[in-house]
Amino acid sequence: AEKWLAAVGTAKEAEVTKAYIAELEADIMPIDGLIGFAGSEAGVGVFGAELAKNILAHAKEIKAAGAAYCDCPACAACKAILDKKAELL
């Protein structure tokens, strides 16, 4: 994001914007990926058993409501920016 902000209004803006969008698309967690991770031994190892269980339940709940991505603050920020992708490119 810092590179993108620094490039706004410069000759490199378009190039840096494309790279920034690609990074956001690679980093945002699809809801099925979150469900798979939170329900795995690796997820339990990272979050602990209780938090992993809570994250898994939450992820299933938001998926049922139509969410395509994780809704943690980082993924929500990615989604908000990606929602403006057409305007940025």
C-alpha cells in the first residue's frame, strides 16, 4: 500500500496499481479456505482449539449468508479496495 500511495500521480502509478491489486487478490482469504484452515489441525495449532472452533462456526455462518471471503479486518480492507478495482485500474 505504501508503494502504491507513493506512486499515485507519477508515471509508475498504473504499473504499481496493477501490482498492488494482484497482491490484494493473492492475499484475501476465500471463505472456503478459511473454513478448511480453521477446521484443520494446522488451524488449531495457530488459533488454539477454542478459537479455531469459533472461527470455523463464524466462517460457516457468514458463508451461509453469502460471504465469499473472510471478514477479518485485513480481508475486509482487501475486499473494500478490490471492490474499487475497476476505478483504480
